[in-house]
Amino acid sequence: MGTRRPGYLRIMLAVAAVTMIFVLNSSGTGICAPGPGPKPGGTLTVGMELEFRGFDPLKANFLGLADRSVAMAVEERLFDLDAKGNLVPELALSAKPAKDGKSWTLKLRKGVRFHDGTPFDADAVVGHWQRLLDPQNRFFARTAFGPIESVQKLDAFTVRFNLKHPWAAFKSALSAPQAIAAYIPSPKALKDDSQNRAPVGTGPYMFKEWLANDRLVVVRNPNYWRKGKGHLDSVVFRPMPDMQARFASLQSGESDVIQTDRGASILQARQDRSLRIYTSEAAGAYNFIFNTSKPPLDDARVRQALAHAWNQDLLVKADYKGTLPLAKDPFGGLLSCGDSAYRGYDPAKARKLIAEYGKPVNLEMIHTNTLRGKEAGEIMQRLFKEIGVTLRLTPLAEGQLAKRGIAGDYQISGWKMMDFDDMGPFLMANLYSDSKQNFGRYRNPKMDELLTTQQLSTNRKERDKALCGVARLINEDAVFLYGGGRRFHVIAKPQVKGIENVRHGVIRVSDAWLDAGGKSVR
């Protein structure tokens, strides 16, 4: 049975890690007196890995890592979630469950307006959610929100979420910063069909411009309802796919802060006293999914052989320089499952399974056309060759890879497990036999039973036991390969303040300010 680690302990460990990094990177000694408060003004330039996907849930489908920081700057959720799992009010003030657990009544904040002047009210919330729940709209992540039956308006500032059954993950669904559905967009922007490329929300910053593959600019919202947020004049988010160029832009001062998972840059930054590193642990994982509907990967022996041929530790050390944790389950330490039947590196066992299969195994792997994707593919190719399996590598742009993965036009594909604090809905959407998000085409009645149990149960022990059963079955059946756990790194200049909280890789520019004054937009 699984056990959950206390949320406050994880947060305190994360704070301690950030503090240690700060101390190690600082040239001063001793205890520093508290610095001055936030200073208004200036422009913050943020280097991101990839171009932005967009911000209309029906068009963008989901938020990429770069999109999360923009979404949180411009839009807002009904609630945030603290380390203990308690809802923290944002656009909603309270959420009360019914006695039977099959509905939640939310009181909304009054006096808030979207950037285009539209009032925030129950109509905005109901319109947004009903749009996502409508089967005709084919919202990409609708399966993950399957327990929500409807959302209704009770009065101008009260809404009710009606559930098909009590749902333990409901609070997480409302508040997850990486979930595009959690952000409430302007009804007018949706009606005008402009939300995807010119997002309108209620947040501390307003959208200004988006130049494809160059920059997305937001400016301070002078009418923001929450005092003490939004100190900067503007924020420039710049996609920089080349990590070396991104890191060089930070060193040169072209960028003030960057996101990265590249081990070489992280190690270099640790040795640079002029930089600060902020780190956040998370659930989820980098992984490589198998299309289990296509030969030879429809045979469990072949998948199990590849799992024993795979050496996750080698990848993490060679590609990420040891800056990522190893992953043996989807939970990233949030849920401890004990023995998850993880298949370790064992080439002899892999060769035996391939011999039992008795046929040549020739495979194609699609991966992103990034250095990370290339390096991972080459390591996998070499390891598989050692057991007599031929692997052909096909690099693709991220959009092309996602399209082929969703369509099932692949054998092995580089992928990512999202980093939700409650992984239940994500696992249900990705592993349940009849789910439209089951891109591995994996079908197993035992898995369906476990997923259904965790979906329906509100008993923590029962639910955790089912989730740990899911983790174990993933490894037993070799549904996919793990390529390292999720750990987010943000590197910044020392004058950038207020960004210590980088949970889920989000750079919370609402709290950011520049200690050394502003700069012009470049």
C-alpha cells in the first residue's frame, strides 16, 4: 500500500534547497539583513525553450512549459492549492461540497473585470466550463475531467459543479497551474475567437503582442484587483530552442531569467556566483511510450526486453549530468509505493526475452529535433543494438511529433508525463482502455479496474493502493520506459527578485521585480 509524504515537508525541503543554492552562489558571508521591498518598474526578459502553443483550450489543447508562465501572468484560476492540499482563493472565495460529495458550490469574487472590460461573474465561469465539457467541442483533455457532469449558475456570483460521483481529485482539477482548463478566459475573447493568439484574462499583466518564434510581450495591468502584485512595467517571453544560446543570453544580459533542463548549463550555473538557481521537484516523468497496438510491441515480451535493455541511469548521467532524479513510478515522491516492480538494466534477461519472441525486432523511434531528443535517441539505439534490436531514429519538430503520437503513427516516441500533484486523472486519461488520450493504445482489464477504483474512491488508503497498483502494472507490462523524473530549474540574474517559487516550472512574474532598475524592451 502506498504512503503519502506530507506536503509541508516537501515544500520545506524545496525551500531549503533554494536557500542552499542561494548561499553557495553568493559571494558574501554571514546572515544578510532583509532587503528592501519590491520596486516598481522595468522590463523582465524570460528565455523559454519552445514557441508558445496558444491559450484557447479548444485550439491549444494543453499548456506547454513555456505557456504556463504566460497563462499565469495574464489569466487566473478559481483557486490555487497549498502544500497541504487546501484551496487558496483566487477568483473564487470558497468551495463547499455537498454532503453526498456529488456537487461543489463555489462563491465567486465580486468587482473583478477582464482586461477587455467584461465583468468576471458566474456566466464567465459556467460558459468556460460548459464549452470544455460539450462533447461536440472535442476538448483534448475532456477525459481527465470526466467526473464533472455539468456546471450551473445559481446566481450572479455563485456556481455549482455537478459531479457524476464523489471525486477526490476535484480540488486539484480546479487549481492545477499546468491545466489549461483551470484558467478562466474572457467570454468576449472566446466569442471573438481571439483568445488563442491574444489571451485576455483578469491577471496582473495584459497581453500586448506575440511575434511568432520571437517574443510574447505582456504589460502591467493598472487596474489589477489584487494589491501587491504585478510590479514590472512589462515582461518579454522569448522562445530560444537552442539551450547554449539561451544560456549565453543570460550571461550576456540579453535575458534576465531562463528555464532549462540541460545538465551542462545547470552545472555551469552552479559555479557562477553571478547567477541564482531555483529548483522544484514534481510528479510525472520524461518517458518513451510504446504503441502497444502494433507488432512487435503488441507482444509484452518484446516490451519487457526493451525495458531490461534500457538504462535510465545512463541517460540521466550522460544527458542531464545527474540533475534529474530517476523515476520508477509516476508520482515523484508524492506517493511512496515501495516495490513498483521496476525493470532494471539487465541485458542478459533482455536477450532471453527476445530469443523467446523468436523474430527479428526492427523499430522506429520518433523524437524531438532537439539536442535532448537526439542524445536520448542515440543512447537508446546503442543499448537496443546490444540485445539484437535495430532502432531507426526519426527527429521531428515538437508539433509533428505530437501529431504522430496522438494519431498512433509511431512505434516508440519520446513523450512527457504531466506533473500533476494528483496524478489520478492523468493516469486515467492516458491508460484506460477506451480513453481517447490513451496514445499507447494499451488495453488491460486489470489496469482499467485499478484506474476505476482510484477514480471512484474517496478513501485515501484505498485510492493510494489502487494508484500504486497502476504504477506496478506499468512496469510489469512495460507500458513505457522512464527517462528521468521531473525536476524544474530556473536560472536568473541576482537582480531578479520574487521568483523563488518555481513549482511546476512556472516563473511567477506576478511576484517578480528588479532590484537594479528596469531595462528597455529588446
